Amino acid sequence: MAIPANLIVNLSFNPPEIKIIGPIKETTVAKLGATLQSVCTSSPGQNSDKNKFKKVESPAHWECRLPAAYANEEMGQSGIMLTILDALEEEGDWKLKGSNAINHDETQVTYKFFFVHKM
């Protein structure tokens, strides 16, 4: 029996930082890079190349930092999470297995989503 692949999405706010660890399609990453800036609650028109996802080799993962953006709790953070969940649903074959949230202080919060590849 084959072991299913895992995917981990780390989200830190504010400013928004996204890290995706696991076998995600490059088309999904490109779609996320094009849409994430627009769901933030500030600086929606400042989408630039430095705000796109970059592939990091050690350890292998994708990351995107939006240093000039802000995502408030009510709309921005949930909008970013929903955008990521929608993109993974469109890619198909990913099942959410767990999640975690940590409040570091009054402004910094981190969310982790754990996915497993459907067999």
C-alpha cells in the first residue's frame, strides 16, 4: 500500500506570509500568486513580482511575502484562507486532515493546515 503525499500550508499575519510545503502543482501556485494580493484588506493594487511565490530549495517549499499588505481578522485573513482552500480544491485530490492556530501577540497570528492526498 502506497503512502499518501502530505501538504502543509503555513500562514502568518501581519504582514501576510504564506509557505506551502509539499507536492503542489505550479499552476496552482501561479494562480495563488496572482490572486492573494487582491484579497488583502490594504494595498490591493500593489501587486508586483516581489509579491509572487518563490521556490525555496532548502527545505523545498514555496513562499510568498506581502510586506506592504495587511489582512484584518474579519475579511483579509479569512479571504486568504478561502482562496488557498479553493485553489487546492480545484487542484483536486487534497483532503484537509487538521489545522492549528497560534496567537503570538496582539497582532501576530499563525495558522497551519495539514492536507493528505486522497488515495
